[in-house]
Amino acid sequence: MKDISETRARLKGIFNITVTPFTANGDIDKAGFARSIERVIGLGYDGILIGGTYGEFPAMSTEERADLFRHAMNVAGDRVPVMLCSAHSDIRVVNDLTRLAGELGGLPMVTPPYVSEVTDGQIVSFFRDMAPLSKTGILVYNAPGIGITLSPSILEQLADIDNVAGVKQGDLTPTAIDQIANRIGGRIRLFCASDLAFLGPMMAGFDGISSTNSCALPELILDTYRALEQGDAATARDLHRIWYSFRALARKHGQPQTTKAAMNLRGFDGGSVRAPLRNLEKPVIEEIAKVLETLRGDTRTQVTLAA
């Protein structure tokens, strides 16, 4: 991506939230990471998101994150748009990673500042400061699970900032979705940040979905999204129901942990999680294997398991 106009034009569709595979001793498995990127691009995903919440960015050093940005862009090139999460509690790190993401041709994804009792005006000022740092613009990440929840009224103010390309919306309450879709839809790009609830936001007029489950079930989730994109809501609904059991396990045992375990069972490069997270125990992995076995036996899916 070269500038904000190109960013907005390409920022739509289904994006894979690529997990960061770690080795048992905690190193980043760069070869496995590259294979994961190639897999989803080859299947036809519209974009990828690197180093996000489920990419375990809080467990990585700033240098590791910068290196991951460079590696991801080297692998993906300009084939698909790439979101690069530049969130951090230290604004100096946010500045540096946001600049780097834009220089590499990616789209930096920025969360609100990690500061207690910050005011709405200070939040808007923060994004006004961040937006010009990247020639490709910035993506506002509204992630209630890791910080401040941005209200629709604040997002409406952020949509007026010239270099804001879009918002990745994690607050999926119906009222918030309705307000966001109708107040700022068409002004900036709107992305749903949830596998479990993307049907509603997409029907309300959102431009895309970012999916972590798609690391483990890339074919099924792509088919679900494409059906919705083509206006076949009934098929999308039925396909979405198929992997409910997997979503339930992810909610129970943790998203990156469950996704990585499923990837490993399929012969993909899930690798390990990094502390403070812990890899799942054998009984839980057996639960995941049973779910995958059920999916493999469903003629509506393309799920296969490693030999």
C-alpha cells in the first residue's frame, strides 16, 4: 500500500489474524510463520493481520515486533494488504512501530492509549498525533478486552481525521454496531473483530472481518465469508454454525492456545504460545481433535487432518 487512498480502496474482505508460532524454547519460528502467510494468501484471503492481540504482541520485545513486521512484509509483498499492530503502553514505542509499519507499506493498527482516567478529548488528540506518522494511514483498534472501549461518538470523531483508514471494532453490542454502521459507514472502513459474531456486523454494512479461527479452519471460514459476501445469508449462517463447537472451546481454553493446538493437529505451523500463556494439556487437545474429526466428516467442509 502506498498512501491513504490506496489503503482505503484495498481495505475490505476477510483478513486472517496470523498467529505467531513460537518454538518450545520461546523463539519465533519464522519459517512456520511464512508458511502460514502463504497458506491463507494461496487460499484467497483478502489480507492478513500481523502481531495483534492473538499474535501475542504483549509477550514480544519491540525489536521482535519490528522484525516480525519486516518478515511479514517480505513474505506477503504487495499481494494483499497487511495490518501491523503497533499498540503499546509506551507512546514512544507506538510512534516507532507506527512509522515503521507505514514505511514498510503495511497499515499500522493502533489502540487507544493505556492510561487510566484518560479523557475523550485526550484520546482523540492521541489519534490525531498518530495518524500523520504513517503514509498509509492508521487503523483504529477498538479492543475492549485489552483497554479502553471507544464509544460510537468517539469513533465518529476519529472518522473525521484525514489519515484514519478504518476501525477494527471489538465492541459488538447491537447498539454499537448499528450506530457505527450508520454514522460512519462509507467514511472509513469498518472491520468486525470477532469470529463468533461477524454475521450481524457484515449484514449491517461492515466492510470486512478479521479472523483468528481461520488459522485453524481457513477453508471453512473463507467459505462462510464468501457466502455472506455473495448475499447468501442462509448458507453463511449454516456454515457459521458448523464450527460453533470450536469457538466454544476457544472461549473456554483461550483463543491463541486453542487455535495453535488445532493448527498443529492439522499439520499447520501453530507452534507454542509464549509465557505467560501456557500450551494446552493433553485432555484438552484431545477435545479439540474430536471437534476437528467431526468437521472432517461433514461434507460441507474441506477440513482435513494431518496423517
